[in-house]
Amino acid sequence: MISRLHYISQETPGKTHLQNIEEACKAGVDWVQLRLKNKSEEEVLDIATQAKAICKEHKAKLIINDYVAIAKKVKANGVHLGQGDMDPIEARKLLGDRPYIGGTANTWDQVEALAMAQVDYIGLGPFRDTTTKENLSPILGIKGISAILNHMIIEDVHIPIIAIGGIRVEDIFDLQLSGCHGIAIASLINSSENKTDTINDIKYCLPDGEF
């Protein structure tokens, strides 16, 4: 089952990816995307191995951003691929049928291509400006996301859409109404002084509390 809340790891002042992942898992997330940039493959493998242990302890799924071979090596639950990363079809050949494969999209054409590649879910955004990602694609906002979701209905494309990019708690209801399956959150959780309260607030806004 694709979770409705995708937590994306970050380093924050005084805290590593692993520390933030452990806090988020303890606070109630069950889907963790490990997103590492500007690190060697050796560092990524080491961090991914430890992240897998943390997620296993807390019964959370671990998704590795970009590094398909490392995801296979640590037996992660899946990978998330950006537009410049490995083709999802190639990733499926390497990983087999069980792991989740997600892709990032900013336009209808990208959604259509990912649908043809049979990804399990699509991260659609950015919803608004965010400092957690470099080389940001054009901002979609609620109108852009709704337009793409409406196009999916017209074209009979059925893939869970996860909205991403600067999402706040007050945005969740409108994103639900647009047809999004869920949301991906980084800074809102990572910068929170009380992750449990923040995650509970997010869950309260999501349909049926399904996780």
C-alpha cells in the first residue's frame, strides 16, 4: 500500500539524516524517502544501511532516492527516481517486481511517460517554492496540480499522485480535493521542534487516517 504521508529525509542544523529519520519514525511516519545529495556512494551505502535498520525497527518502509543499486543491496522497499535518474523500466529490471518504484513529474507529458513505464506512484510538484531542492521545476500550485489530475481522469490514467514541494498543513485539504493520494513532506517535519505533534496534525488532515 502506498502511504499517504511520504517523509523525505534531510540534514538540519545539529542533526543528521539518520537522527531525523529515527525521530520521524518514532513520531509516526511509516514511509521514509532517503534523499542524499553531494555524498560519495560509500557514504550513501553506509547511511542507507543504517536507515534500513531504523525503518525495520519501526516497521516503516524505506525508499531510496536515485541510487537503484544501493537500494537493491540494502533491500530497501523501493526507489524514487527523478527526471534525470535511471529510467524506471531499467530500475524494474534490476529490482524485480516487489520493490516500489516512484517517479517525479512536473508536467502532463512526464506523468504520461511515467504511466507508460508503470511506476507505482508519482511525486507531482513542486506545489510551491521550496529550499530543499536545487534546480526547481516550475511551480504548479493547486491549479497546476488539479489540471494534471483532471487530465489523468480524461486519459484514464490511474496512478497514486503524491504532491510535493513546500506543502503546509493548511494545504492538505485542497490537495485532497484535487484528487491527490497523499503528500510528501520534508522541511515541515524536519524543522519541527515537536515532530509527533506535527505528524499528528498532518495525519488528522489526511483521509481516514490511512497509513
